[in-house]
Amino acid sequence: MKDLLFRDDQSLIGSNWYKLPKKLFVIPFILSFLGLFAIYSLVGSEYSIGLFLKHFFYLIISFFILFFITLISKNDLRRLLNILSLFFLILLILVPVFGYEVKGATRWINMKFFSIQPSELLKGPMICMYSWFCYLYIKTKKISYLMINFFLMIIVILFLLSQPDIGTLLLYLSIFALLLILYFRNLKLFFILFTLGVIFIVMAYFSFDHVQTRVDKFLFSENLQVSKSISAIKEGGLFGVGLGEGQLKYSIPESHNDFIFAILVEEFGLIFGLFIVFLYPVFFIISKNSNNSPSNLFIENTTFCLCFILCIQAFINIGSSINLIPPTGMTLPFVSYGGSSMLSYALIFGTVINFLKNEESPSNNTS
């Protein structure tokens, strides 16, 4: 009789379990556990227990999705992600029509019982689609594949500008540029893309009032929220003031998203904060070392970019909390509250784990 999860088990779970790099599950589990602590500590401030229950529900759904996509074949996952990227791209296009405004930005679509942010959900699938068309171009030299990529990127640019969401747009542009650099490995291309990036940032500064305001506050004055965040981190010291004892959550809005890192450091200490900071690059390094198909350019470049986006979003969230960069409103992966962001990170983490699993059959490898 065959037992579940044993090597001779032919079920979906059993047949894939021994192929998965299981150590890669550890960090998303740790991050989600820390997120539960952080959201629970907010109960009693401006947030009720309902916030914690919703966060827990989103977490269960996210891990179900993460685990499911690690089990299907690499080719099936790639096709699924291409379909999802088109679906979320359509939703992004529909945001100006069906979206609702929050603090001057229209980024969310109300689905009656919940809201979704298409630009957040699009990140992982779109990276895979960009990478796939770049890979096809390298293999076939057909310029049409590159033109599809640029066409898709133009759509993303136009509709993120219309929201406006300049921070997320810069993230998309950075990943798109990184993919081009990884596939073409041309130093001249790097300098061209870097120059275009600087030009775009300058244009955004002079074109959008909220961008100019954030940059000016960062450079020339004091941001009250960031000042309180830094004070809370100092108050926490090395070992923190204890779970639920922090005061930052009572004094600034959006603490469940933008300043979740400062809340954790205040309550658990700087050593704990440094532990969180290193979890993301550690996942990156473990992923790099777990690649069993270094000759597969698509797998190598896609997983690199997916890990990179996790690290850069963590840096942006933490950096804005300690005044290294202007606040952007980006969440801390798998720690901050947010259904769309958690589902997005589940797709990204799950895709990395899937692409790095050891496929015994050559027919299962992405070609």
C-alpha cells in the first residue's frame, strides 16, 4: 500500500514533494508568521480584531496558492502565469472605468466583498511573460517577440501613469530593464537604460505634484510620519518594548502597510529587525544556490528577477521607514497587511520554488 508523500506515491502532492527545494518554504513561512504578530499588535489602536482575522484569511488563501503552484509542472505553470498576466493586464486597463479613488489615486477595483489591486497581482506573472518573450527572441531571433514585450510595457506604463502610481511603475521599469540586461548582457545597453531611467525620474518629479512633494520633504524638510517611525525604532532599542506595547501604531496612519517594519522593531528590537532585513537576501542566495538548471536561461533569469523584486520591495518599505528613501506606500513582502499584495507574493514565492525544483523527466523542463 502506498503512503502519501512517499517516493512511490503517484498523487499530485506525493509525486512532486521530493522534487521541491523544501528549504525555500522556510522563509515565506517565517515572514508570514512575523506578519501575524505585527498585525495582531495593531489590534486596539485604530484597527479591530477584524483586521487580524482578514489578514489570517488572506494568509491561508495565499499559502494554498503558493503550495498549489509549486506542484504543477514548470511548463504548465509558465502557461498559467501567461494567462494570469493577460487577465490582470485587462483588469489594470479597467481600473480607470471601474476603479475607486483612495487618497488621490485610483488603483483598486471593488469586487463587492473585497477589493483588488491589479498592478500588484500583475507583478509576478508579467515578469514571467516578459522573460519568456525575451527567451524566445534569444532562441529564434524573431523581432516580433521583443515588439510584444515593448507593446505590453507601454500598456503598463500608460495605465500606471493614469492612476497615478509612479513607485510601482518604476519597479516595473526596473525589472523590465533588468531582464533586457540579463538576456543581452550588453554594457552599452545598461548605460542607455540607466540614462532613460534618470530622465523618467526627473520627468516624474516635474510632472506629478505628489512625487515632487514627497521628494522635497525627503530632501529639504522633515516628514512627520518618518520621524515618528525613527523615534519608535530608537525607543525599541536592541530587544524591544514587548508585543503590543509599542506606541507608533497609535500616532501614524497606514501603520499596517507602510510602517509595519518600524512597529516590529519597536516591539521586538533592532536585532529582530536586522533578522527580518536579512531574510530576503538569504532567500535570494538560497534560490541562486538551488538552481538545478543553470543552463536554462529562462529559469535562471526569471527566478533572479522574481527574487530581485522581493528584495527591492523589502528595501523600499524598510528604507522609507528609516528615511533612506522617500515614502512610496509599498508593502513589506508577506509581512504587511493587504490581500492583493499577499496573493502577489504567494505567486512570486511559489513560482521561484516551482522553477527550482528538480524535474526528473526531461519532458517536464521548460524549453
